[in-house]
Amino acid sequence: MFLADPMANPPPASLEVTDLTFRYPGANDPALAEVSFTIEPGQRVGLLGPNGAGKSTLMRLICGYLPLPTDGLSGPSAQIKVAGFDVYDDSLAVRQRVGYLPEQVPLYAELRVREHLDFRATVKRVPRRGRRIEVERVAELSGLQVMLDIPIHKLSRGYRQRVGIADALLGAPPLVVLDEPTVGLDPNQVQGIRTMLRELGGTQTLIFSSHILAEVDALCDRILILSRGRLVTDERVDDALAAHSLVVEWPDSRPLQVGEECLAAAWAAAGGSGEVPLEIIQVPGRFRARIMCTGSDGTPSFRGPELAQAIGTAALACGLPLSRLETGGRRLEERFATATGFIEGHD
């Protein structure tokens, strides 16, 4: 399927999804609703969302495995482009540029690993002269070197998953789409696959779905979060994990008003508007203040370090001796819960 010689190192592909609405025939609600985003060549993007959010549907549409219908179920202006090729008008060109690992990996269990990968390389039109080298290349990347002559039906679930990943990498496709790539792998295997996927960044564009948020944190430059078929978050991982609060303490020997005025001045100097989102409590011997750096939707209003620097400058100017000034970061689980509207005890 891949026209390019993998030895030629084709450049990574861009991805554009515009106003994508998709409804399965007979369904009351759309699987995807007005989804739009652009991925630059070489980015590593984590696709997140609760079960049923539309992740697998989106990946299948991007890869051309699920065609955009012509009867209006996909929306009148829906468009998907891979490396500039439209998935509807140039479906073959798109599939030639995408490597895809579905959630349920289809394998020819009676074949040996080498035979399966060689057959798949033939289907993908990897040039015959370089086919053996290409099979060995992806086997090394996915940790299958010692398994090449083993029948697939004798492999563990983890090694079968590796065969699927190797298949997706055959021909060095400019865009690699992986649906739950580390399912069934033991911790050592997961670490090996993470290292391999991390090294793809820059040479191939990577989109992968995972319920293991620490994995996304470790691998991705950017996250997309779907909820009920809608794209609710599109941001860099650094921004998703940015400090969302500051904790400031000073001795209660200084009046509370002095501390409040100092923090208000710092808030304004850092670019904050309106009243300071401030909570102050008195603990033995000191005042403790917490300032939120995120809006109600969980997105950063500005970076905590910028506000921390402004507080330090203001405290020096007004003679307020600080005993504590630290940022409070957040985990990706918190950002996911905020974006998808999860409240403890209710899903």
C-alpha cells in the first residue's frame, strides 16, 4: 500500500480534521459532533476520552477504514486531510500514508511472525528488494527479533500486540495511528514500547489512544480529549499540567491587609484582571493564601511561575516577609476529569 520506499525516509504527515460530525445509521446521537483540529507534522498526540467518547470512530475515519458516508451522516462540510490528501476524494492516497493499529489486532495466527509481516509488507507495496530488511527493521523496533520464526498462535497476548505494532510501522508511514498500543503488555514491555514510540517523534506523526494517562504524559507533546463525541480539550501537555495554584504564607505579625494588598498588586502586575481568586486562612503563627491560576473550565489563566515572580517582587517592595511561596501542579487525571465533566460519585 505504501508507494514510498521506507529507506527514503518520507517526511511526517500533517492531519486536518474540519467540522467532522458522524452518526452511525440508526443511532439517535452522533458518535462525533463538529470535531475540528489540526496536527502538525512530527507531533506526538494523545487521544483521550471516556469509553464511548468517539475515539475509535475518529481513528477509523482518519485512516479510511470507516468511510465518510455521502448521505449526510457525516455532516455537509466534514473533511479529513492527511498530508494534504482528502480522505474522501483520495482515500487510497491517504491509506498509503497511514499505519494503523486497531484496538482488536487482526493477525494470521497460522503464519510465523516473519511470514505475516512479509505478507503485510507485500500488501503495503513495500519494494521487494527491501522487504526483508524492512521486516527486520520493524521487528527490532517492536522487540520481535527472537520471535520472527515462531507461529503467531503460540505467542502471548503481549507479543501479538507487538506484531500489530510492527505491522503498523511497516513502510515507515508518515502518520501512525495506534489504538491502545500497550494493552496486554507487561511493565517491561510497556517501557520498551514507550521508548520506541518516543523516538518516532519528528520522523513520523503519531496519534495514539490510551487509558493509561501516565503513558500519555510520558510520550505526548499534545492531548486531544473527546467527551460525548465532542472535542472538549486541545492543548499542549505542558499547559495541561501547568501549575494551577500558588500557596503563599507570611507571619501573622504583619496585618492581613498588607498581605492582601501585596497579592493584589502582584496579580495585576502578572496580567490578572478583576478580583484576585484568593482564599486566605489563619494557621498558628501565620497567614496562608491560595491563589487559583486556572479558570472554571480548568484551563490556565496564566502560568503559575509568572505570578510567583510577581508576588516575590511585590513582597519585597512592601516589606512582606514570605515564609512559603510554591506552585501546585496537577496530574493529567485531574485535567481529564475537569475536561470530561467527571464529578466524584457520578460519571
